[in-house]
Amino acid sequence: MRAVDIIIKKRDRQELTTEEIRFFIEGYTRGEIPDYQAAAWAMAVLLNGMTPRETTDLTLAMAHSGDVLDLSGVVPIALDKHSTGGVGDKTTLVVLPMVVAAGVPVGKMSGRGLGFSGGTLDKMESIPGYRTDLTTEEFLQQLREVGIVLTGQSADLAPADGKLYALRDVTGTVPSIPLIASSIMSKKIAAGAEGIVLDVKVGKGAFMQTLEDARALAELMVEIADRAGRRAIALLSDMNQPLGYAVGNALEVQEAIATLHNGGPADFREHCFMVAAHMLVLGGKAKDEAEGRALAARTLADGSAWEAFRNLVRAQGGDVAYVDDPARLPAARLQEAVPAPRRGYVAEIHARTVGETAVILGAGREKKGEPIDHAVGIMVHKKVGEAVEAGEPVFTIHANDEARLAEARERLLRALKISSEAVLPLPHFYGVIGE
């Protein structure tokens, strides 16, 4: 078998065999197939697509390019959730404690933010001492003893995906739905997931801009799970405006803490209940979404989800004093409100522009490995459809640099559209796939 023949076959819109896909991924992982051939193959996939069977084979080949965790001896069922990225999406910080408090242990490996999309690990590192670099042995021990883990992905899991993702990032092949689906699902399978809730974002602040593309990605990932002997449910959720009010690492941790104390923004609470409910259904704790929601809500009301979050922070070396008193978390030196230029109804708060503005302030990174400022970010005080008066604050900027604050102010005003006519609120969800 030769790599060039596999590239030509996909170039000519032919279906690759399981053996050809495995040969190519194994060869690329070992360094026997060079980057330029992998780039040509990725472009052929982008242009010509893959069948669900091919995509499943690609997923499994990448999953098995390194270690594959077996959690069957640690938890009754290994559950996971995955968000395709968004602005203000601190869902994991609330959902994991709710699910764990409802009686289903969860060990999750998350990622860092890149571009306008925030990262769960960056948020948790706002808490002094919190470790995101657990070894596989530490991960398993903490899952067994504490029942909740939230850490970074081990380098031993799906190394083919890490290598291929870096290549796609610089060769214009990121938007391929088969490559996105296999990237996500290979990491979930390698991490031992048996049941997965996929939060597929759609809109201006998402990688999937249209409902059609988001649905295609969701359906493909659910089919991959089925073919691979896993169960998955995909939620199509709105990301045209930021989720909740807080955008920025410490600000989002504070909002997650408020939610765990049975407060928090209404849209964010609804989002967390929906994700947690489906995880509890997959985990066998609820017979349907309604029962799952009620169970999740109970964990907020009785304080058990909050205790699960404190246990998580403590287990991974975080200073619990900072979550018990969130005012101690990193705070920006400068805070400035951005007032509405006129009265009316909020017609748009462009999620991507808000996310990119947070990056400019220092809350995110444009390149992997760049340092971030945990204190900076944006509070969004209005939602689409809400009335606003001239001069009323729509945003509050949290900054540590005057020039960046000035740029953020201009960008946020461009992200805001106000209508003189009443505007309908945006839906939270557009559908569920895999039920």
C-alpha cells in the first residue's frame, strides 16, 4: 500500500477501505507519511467528503493511534459531554457537578480556548492551584475515589488527532465535516466514553454557521457513535449571542458558581438543565428528559451540586477559599460600562465579535501556548429581544490595559444592533438528534 495511491483514490471521489484508512493514519502518526501527503489527503477529504463508514473507520483509527482508556472497572457507565465551542460557554463547570451529585460519576478531559472560542481549562485555572495536567493514573484514581474529574487531555490519547488537527489548522482544511466529526469522536472514544452528549453550536459565534451544517455534523457524530458501539445524543443549540452574561475566564467561573448556588442567568440555567438531563438519561438515572431535568434541578436546590464542585476543586489542588468567596478570583484593574446609543429593542449581540473582543482584551489566545489574562473579559447585560433605554449599560468591559479597553468599546458597539421595532428572543435549542 502506498500513501500516494490513497490520496489519488480520494481525489477521484472513491471510497477508501478500512485497511487504507488505518494504513494512512498509522503511517502519519509514526512519521512515515510526511505532512505534505497528509495535507493533500485532508484537502481531498474536504473537497470530496467521506461516507459515514469511512468516517467511523477514520475515527477508530485515530482513537487507537494511542492509549484507549477502559473505565469499565472504575464507573458503571463512562459518560462525557462535548461542546463544539462558543462564547460564554461555561456549561461543563455546572453540568458535571449536577450529574455527579445526581449519582453518576464523570471524568472529563477538556481543552483550551483558541481564537474566539473559550476553553474550559483556562476557566478552571482562574482558581489558584487548580491542576489541569493530571496523569492517566491520577485521572483514574480521582474518578474512583472522588467521582469527578476535569483535566486536560493526556498526550497518550488519540495522538493522530493532535497531529492532524495542527496540520488542518494551517492548510485550510478545518471546515471538513468528516474531519471535524472524527476529531471530536476519536478523543471521546479514546477517553473511554460509552455515552456522549454532544452540544453542537450553531450561529454567528459557532464554527457551524448554519443549521444545515450543524445538523449534518450532529447526525454524523451520532451515527459514528452507533457504528462504534457507543450511545450519543446531539443537541443543536444557539450561539448567535453569548451564553449567559459572562465572557472571560474568572468572570465565567463566578457566573458558574452563582448558578451552582441556584442562581445564574436564565438562558444558561436552561442550557445546563438540558445537557445534564440527557447525560442522566444516558447514565440510567432518569427515564426521560423531564425526569432528568427535575433531578438536575434538585442538585442545585439542595446544594449537592455545589459540594461536588468544591470536591472537584479540592481534589485537583485548587484553593477552595477562592470559590467559597469568588470576589477573591482575579479581577481586572479597569471596568467601564458601554451604554446603548439609543432606545429600542436588542436585535443582535454578535457572539463572534464579543468573543474576538474578549481575546483582544487578553482573555483568549490566537495561537496555541500564548499566555492569557484570567481577570479580563466582558459582561453582557442584555439579551436579544429585550428593551433597552438610551444610555443604559449593555456591556461592562473588564480590562487591564487602556488601549485595549478603547478598542473593545468600539468593537462591542459594532456587535450591538438596536431595532425600533419589537424583536423576538432567540431560541435556546433547535432540536435533539439521537433520542
